[in-house]
Amino acid sequence: MTTGAESPSVPPERMRDYRVEAELRPSPDLHKLAQVFIGMAQARARQEHQENAGQESPPEHTGGQSVES
């Protein structure tokens, strides 16, 4: 009986035929990269908001204290 665990240096059968290629671009697509990071931040914020929505009471804000920039 096999467990599907082969030696670490041998990839699984389904991955043996794949080949990864990268092309060098003259300039990076910074706009697309920014969109990816913004999307990740928004997803994380949504997840944290949903997790915090299940709490009985939100954390209280101490009045009168503000952050100066």
C-alpha cells in the first residue's frame, strides 16, 4: 500500500510534465502590483471585520485621546 508520499526530490506525477517560464519585461507593471496588494489588504480587512462582528461588544475607544501626526 502506498501513501502517496514519495521522496521530497521527486515531484508528484501530475506535476512532472509542467515547465515554468518567465519573461523579462522592460519595466515592471507597478499598477497591477499595487492592485494585488490593495486587494489583499481589503480581503484581510473584510475577514477581520467579519470575525469581530461575532463578538458581543466592540472594543471601546478611550475618549479624549487622539493621535497627532
